[in-house]
Amino acid sequence: MWTDQIGTATGFTSPTFATIDGVRAVVAASLDGEVYVVNAITGTALPGWPQKVDISASTPTAIESSPTVAYLDGPSQPPTIIVGAGSQSVPYQNGGVVAFYATGSVRFVFHTKDTFAQWSGAKNDNSVFATPAVGDIRGNGVQDIVFGSYDHYIYALTPAGWLVPGFPIQRADTIWSSAALVDSSHTGRDDIIMGGDSTGLKSTGGVPCYGGWVTDYRYSSSTKSPWLMWERCTGQTVWSSPAIGVINPGPGNPTNEPAVVVGTSFNSPYFSNAATNEIFAFYVQNGASVPGWPVKASGPTFGSPVIAQMTFGGPPVVISTSCAHCMHGPAVVSEWSGNGARLWSANVSSQYQILSSPAVVNVDGTGPSDVLVGANPGVIVLDGANGAALYGTSLTPLGQYCSVNDVPATSPVRGTGAPASGWELAFSCTKGGVAYLYAYPLPAAPDSVEWSQWRANSAHTGIPDPWGDAKTACSVPATTDGYQLVRADGNELTSGSLPNCGGLHTSLIATPAVGQASTSDGGGYWMALSDGRVYAYGDARSYGDASTNDWTGGSVPPGAPIVGIAAAAGSDSGGYYLLDGEGHVYAFGAPYYGEPDAVDGTPVAIVADPLGGGYWVVTSTGNAYGFGTADADLGQAPGVTDIVGAASDAAGDGLWLLSANSTIHPIGAAVTEGQPVGWPATPMVGITATEGGAGYDMVTQAGVVYPFPKLPPITSPGLPEPVVAISAP
């Protein structure tokens, strides 16, 4: 598709997809010390880029970490690009972290400590090989930056580049591993989970391990400092970065507790330890070993494991890369079950080592997901079912004879010149003393994206999309009688003939679910979270969400939390619309018809015209703003301020508006079919049209459904989390 030159060598830095100033872009870096931001379709540099990473001198500092792109100033502001600086490959340079504004100007420069002489005869600020991760570690809504350094410390920085109170944390040896961030306590604050080296020098850092370690730190708001929740010694250094996900759902793990999966490396003083060549899995909650783990790999695991669901409705698996002798091969990619059984292994090179990490994307759009892995000859695509090389990449890898130590990244791209599939693959590599950034079109739009780039996302938190952990197979029902409910925690409840196609793992959900829309045949649904992520189940097709910025209309990015979702009329999987709290509409796979210039009240729901071609934006004050074929003259429910939901009648000439107190307010030609007598015990939260638009079901926060014209009410049992939405075909 296109190729750029980005210096003389790339090291281990991986490209990141992000949206910069409304343009889908690839962000990359090189050992020459420059950060590149290029248009994902054309490969041309965006204004203000590239930029040099100057830690303390006019000579750019080499970059091994991957660029992190995160919204430090909130979702309505441009993102920030953050890189660690310093490399073992380029001596006598100071290390640290540099953050850039989206324009290319420097936001801050942070220096690490000169703990030891990283190179003979010189004591410099030690390198940051690890990739910074961004998350809310203090539970105060602020996005902080977390990373480890060769200087033996774990750091957390505020968006301004200042140390978070209580940091840094002394760990007494070098840290290569990037942090994983997860809210394992369900308190709104992310734990910091990472690995590192340890020489057993308790006197210098209080680290009791000899070889390596994996730790979980959680920030305490009362002491304003991080607390060590648990620590596991590994006996061999941990240079790979942990992945977090549920790997063994089922009777042995009834609460779907997520695990930390990480491999050990090849530090020679610890070769004799049994932990060498092992991959570990610990439960996030307490650090206990997951049954069946650790496992013995084909060699040291320098790259970081991936957690993914390879087949629709199938169990999650772990994908790892092992470099065997780490100099002369064989380079092995393996798939492991959640209980530690090796499912397959593939030799991707009999001559060279493999130091990269895998990515998992359904490249051809059908069948099991595929594994993308960088190797010395280039990028190789493996069949997730058995590890067989696809598209002839075992003989002619992508970027042939260009050495790839980074992780390939995939993303949707749109606009003039975009590939026909709407998706692109990017990676960087080194060949003949020149560093390249390659972009290839994908042959088809993936029907699942499990781990699309390094550390799973642009904030590099190490947590896979929970969609990939939670899908279950389901089929189109013979009849469409019933409804589908979603709770705030992403759990799904269904009634009547409609199938339950799966929900989100509550332990991994980042923000609460806020809405749901069913496909017209009843064989699936879309679930929306407040941060704009959309998860497709059953025969509902994914057209992207706010995390990919793959929409038409609306502002960029959403300026307020998402409050509703509606399926576009006309087909079973013809796209959907998101509505945010400011009234902006985002169209995915469906035509965009406009949005209100201003609204009276708070936007609460978006309703698609059942005959196709438009939608209404409904507010808390009973206003309905019509766009496209949706009638803009339906009127307003007078004197109300507590509308929580809306549904359309069959003809599309009227709406039922629902108050929190269960009152139905019909506007246009809609006719009231009935409403509960007296106030329900908990407020109403949603309404959906049923019976071809001839009636409606309304649901309370406690999950009590009132079907009209059908009676009596139906109680959904056992709901620890509130219901937030109801949908039906």
C-alpha cells in the first residue's frame, strides 16, 4: 500500500494506530530518536511531524519503547503521544520519557535516575525500554503514565509530567517489562502489574526474589502511595510484558477471575533455574497460580504473550513466541489452552531467533482468528486453528528480508485511497541499514479483532478487548417474541425465544454498559459502553466504535459519555448509531443524517425510523429531534423533565416517551397501550417496541419488565448490578 523510510534501525518499537486531528494515523519511532506520525492511507507525515526525542542534548535519544497515544486531557481534547527513551543498542545516552502534544510540540521531558553505569565508564540517566501505559491508577478520573526503567524504579507520572505522590518504587534491579493496568478491585482505580529482574538484594530494595518477579501494586488514596498487593518470584528474569484476561472460564473459575500471563527470559546467571523457558499465569486477585501453569515453552519468551479467543464462541487461549536458543533458532509460536495444554506450535524460522510478540486478528474475515508475528525474514501470518502459514508468508513474508522485532498493528481506515476492505496492517522493520514503516491492505474486514496491536490498545494497558473473551455462539430464533436486557456490568439477560449470545466479562469492563440494540431477526445485538465501545454478538456485525474513530458525523472524539445506541433499520446487520450526552450522533456502517445544533434538556435516547432513512434524538424534556426521514414535527411531551427512553411505533409516525416514574408520553400518532399502576419500586430505565411496533416493553433498574399490551410484569431474578437498557427485534 505504501512504504516510508524512518531512519536506520527500529529496534523493538511497534507502531500504534490513533486518530490525530481527525486523521487516522500510524505513530512509529526509531533508534535514530525520532517519532513519526503519518496518514494511515497515504503514509505522508502529518503537520508538525516527525519530531526528535531530545532528553538532554541536541542529539536525538534512541527509542526502543512503543509510542503510547492517550487522552490525558479528556476525551474531547486531542491526544498526547508518549515514548520511553534510551536503548542498549545506542550507548552513552540519557534515558527518560518524553510526551508530545498532537501538534508535535513537547509537552514534558522526564529524566530517570543514574542508578548504575549502563555503559562502561559512563553514568547516564538509565534507559526506559518499557512502553508507558496510561490509566486511572488513583481512581480520581486522571489518566496517569506508568512505566519501569533500567534504573530499578517503577514510575507514575501525572499528565503534567510530575511524579504521582508515593512514586517511584524501588525494585533493586533493571525493569524491561511494560506495565499492565486493570481495575481488579472494582473501585475505579487501576492496579499496576509488571515484571522485572531481581538479584535478591533485599537491602537495596526489599525485593526477596532471585531471578525475576511479577508484582501487583494498588494506589491507596488514604496514604497517597502505592501498596504491594502481591508478589511472585519467578527464578528467571521477566523481560516480557504481562497480558491480562480470563483464560479459564468455567466450573474451575466460576467468577471468571482474570489472569496475568507472562514469560521468562534468558538472563544467563539464572539459566539453571527451573523457571527458565517457562510461561506463568497468576490470578489477578491474589497472585495464586492458575491450575496447569506454569508451562514449559520451546525456549525463553522475550516477547509478550497474548490472550485471545480464536474461534467464535470458543474458549480463550494464550499465544506466545519463544526464541529457543535466542541466537540460531528455531523460532517457535505456540498456542496454549487455559489449563496449560499446548494446542499447537509452529516453527516460523529454523535459522533465526524470534524476539517479537504476536498480534491476533481475523485477517481474511472468516473462520478462526489469525496470528501475525514478526521474525527476522518479515511478518508471517499463521492460521489460528493449527499454526499453518497463510498466504505463502512462510516463504515470502510481508516485508521480505526486512527484520521485524516489533508487533504488527491493524486498524480500520476510511477515506479516499483506503483499501477496499477498510482495514490496514502496519509494521516497522530494518533492512540493509535502513528502517522502514510498511502498510498493507487487509484482504477483508476482520469479523473479530482480539489483540490488534502491541499491548492490545493505543494506551498499552495489556488488556484485550472483552468482546473477544465473552462471545458465545447463538442462532437466529424461529420467532422473535421476547426481549434482551443488559446490565451495567455487561451481563446479558434474555426472555422468550430470543437467544443469549453472550455478554462482557465483568472483571474486565472498563466503563459501564449504557445501551443495547437488537438485530431485526433476533439473532444478535450490539452492546454500547459509556466510553463509546460497541460489542457485537450473534449475527450483529461490528462496524467499529469510538475506540477506532471509525464513524461519520459527530465530533472527534465524543465530547461526552455515550448515552444510547440504535440499530439502523433495513437489514439484520446494517449498522448502528451512537448518541452522546451532548446530542452528537455517530454513524457506524449506516448513513449519517445530522444532529441537533442545540438541545433542550439532556439527550437520553436515539431511535431509528423503523421504515429506514432516519432517526430521532430524544431529550429528558420530551423533545424529539428528527433527521432524515424521521418526522421532525412530532411535537413534545409537555411539562416533563425525567424522560429516560423512547421507542417508535410501527408506522414511524409516533414515539412513546418513557418517564422514570413509568408514565408513557405518546407524541405524534403513537397511542398509549398502557402503563403500570403506581410507581415501580425502582426507576424505569428503558423501553423497546415489540410485536412489529404494535406494543412496547419497559424495564426498571431492578429488571422488572412491564409488557404492554401484554400483562402481568415479569421479574428478572438475581441482579447484583442494575439493568440499564432493553431491546427487541
